[in-house]
Amino acid sequence: MFAIYKRELKAYFLTPIGYIFCGIFLALSGISFSVTTLLAQSTNSLPFYFMIMIGIFAIIIPILTMRLFAEDRRGRTEQVLLTAPVSLT
């Protein structure tokens, strides 16, 4: 499983797409944190920030996985990955 993680991370960060998604994520999380702390009426604004982060993750993670699925189909490796006995360690 570690080899698959390593290959995917290398594929993302050898191209500009990984850095673009990191920049977008950092910008959105910074903006959402700033907005929630500035507009909060109380000092307990952190739960609202995490609720917004769930929404950001719900958008960014499917975009990243769509690219992986399309790349596996194009390379015809999805059947190999789905039938391989891959362990978590």
C-alpha cells in the first residue's frame, strides 16, 4: 500500500496540479478561518471553521480521485489494482 501512496504522491507533485491544489486548499482554509473568526460573536468559532473545512474537503477530495480513476482507466491498470492482494502495511 505504501508503494501505491508513494507513486500517487509522486505523480501529483511532479506536475503543477499538486501544487495548485495545495495552494487552493491553503487559500480556502485561510479565508474560511479568517471569516469565521472575524464574524464570530463569541470566542468559540472553531467548530464553525471545521464545518466549513468538511465542505472544502467534500469538494477537493472527489476532484483528486476523479483524476486517479481516469488515469487508471487510461493506463488499463484499474483491474490489476482491484484484484491485487494489497495489504495496508
